[in-house]
Amino acid sequence: MEINTYIDKAKTGDQVAFTYLLDHYWNEVYGFMLKRTENETDSEDITIETFSKAFDKIATYNPEFQFNTWLIAIAKNVHIDMLRKKKSTVFVEITDEEDQQAYNIADSSPSAEDELITEQNLSRLLQYIKKLKPHYQEVIQMRYFQEMSYQEIAEQLNEPLSNVKIKLLRAKKLLAEIIESTK
């Protein structure tokens, strides 16, 4: 299936399409930002914010441009915003009320990653979680051990809901990769 098909599906709110686009373009956006910032944490934060904004605004994407070019343009703007604020983290609040309605990126049915994570016994799972970066450990802990809703996590972390969903999506994917690599 070609990228434009996934983009069209994502415009209709298709969760699988969102996940595919995130997986497909994550390394490119992250790598670009890592070269610019020379800081893994900032690059990860900028990349999360970039996908959050892209998914919120996907209806405005113009197919005359390459999708990765559009994502990089968003990433550059997020980085500029971060530099303006002169803070080490970047979470730009969305002011437009319609944009507050974040797309439901996390599907309610268990993904392959969810099933793989569920199969692990608790002590082994905790060892795997410790291999994640602290901000990924935190969202996994809140979601699966404290059983907090996405909204509760967003409020506790004081971050937009869409950022929390993307962080969890990424954390689950990384955790599943750790589990797979140790099999």
C-alpha cells in the first residue's frame, strides 16, 4: 500500500494508519532533530510533539508536498518554539479549541505489543521497563500499574492528551522490541 493511502486513512481517523505513519517516519524526524539539537531527550520530545501536531492537523496536509517534508517543517517549528521558550522540554499547548480534541491514537483493542507485554511475568516485565528512558517508564507505570486513563495521565504530567497517547504508543513499541530481542 502506498503512503498516500495511509495518509487518506489517517485523515478519516484510522488508528492503524496513524500507527503506520508514526512507525514509518519516526526515525527520520527523530534523526533530523538529533542532528539539530545534539540532545536525545529534546529530539524525542520534539518528535513526539511533531507527530501530535501532525495528527491533529492531518486534514490540512497538502499532498503536493512529500509527507516527510511536511513533518520536518512541523518539527522545525516545534524546535523554534522550544528555543523561544528556552526550556529543556517542549510541550506547546494548542490554543484553538477544535485542536484540543486530539485524535484517539491509541486503539481500544489490544495491539500485538499489548499482547506481548501482557504475556510477560511481572518481575521480568519490570526488568524490561527499567531499560526504557525515564519518561517512557513513567507513562507505562501510570497506564498499566496505576491504571490511569489517558486524560488522568495528561493532567498529572501537565501535557496535551495527544502527547500522552504518542508517548504511550512509542513506549509500548520500544518495550515490545526489548521483549522480542531477549527471546
